[in-house]
Amino acid sequence: MLLDSEAYHACIGYFADNLDLFEGVNGSEEGVLIADIVSDQIADMLLTFFQQQPQLEPAVRLTVMAEGDKLLEDIEQILGMFWNKSATPSQREFIEEYFLLLKNSLDSQVAEHA
């Protein structure tokens, strides 16, 4: 649903274009890991989406859940060696804003799959 859309590919491109936020910067030793922030954001995005879209068929819900797993893999691949590093405040802010963009993209796909 989302992962096959042009909007998703644009979002991934946007993320890749902003990798400079992660390069050469280290968060504190005891901060929250980027991997944990991304995982939490995916879970929050999906939970909110499902709460806002109760009319979706079970098959569509399962598709979206599977896409959440693939999304995690995609972002982990993009971030590579930064994945298990502590996030700086600016990295955390970027990730949170990024997931708002993804949520909007997912919402835009509902009409096509409802």
C-alpha cells in the first residue's frame, strides 16, 4: 500500500538526502538509540493510523503491518552504521518529523484501498 507509492519513494529520498544530520555527529553515550526512536515512531504511526481508520479490511491492516516491518528494514539500511548510535536532539527531531510525513503519505493511500 504505502511502500509501492511514489510518496513513499519521495520520503525515502528525502531521508537519504538528509543523512548529513547523522554523519560526523555523536549523541551522548547514554542517550536513546536511533534504532529505538525509529521503532517507536513506526509503532506510534501504525497505532494512530489504525485508530483513525477503523473501516479498513483485515487484509489491508495486515498489509500495512507488514509494510511497517519493511519500513524498519529500509530505514535501518539507509542509516547503516548510525543505527545503534545514540541520537542527538536534532536527529530525534528529524526522525519524528519524517514519520509525520510518512503518516500523511499513508493516510493519502486509504481512499485507494478502503
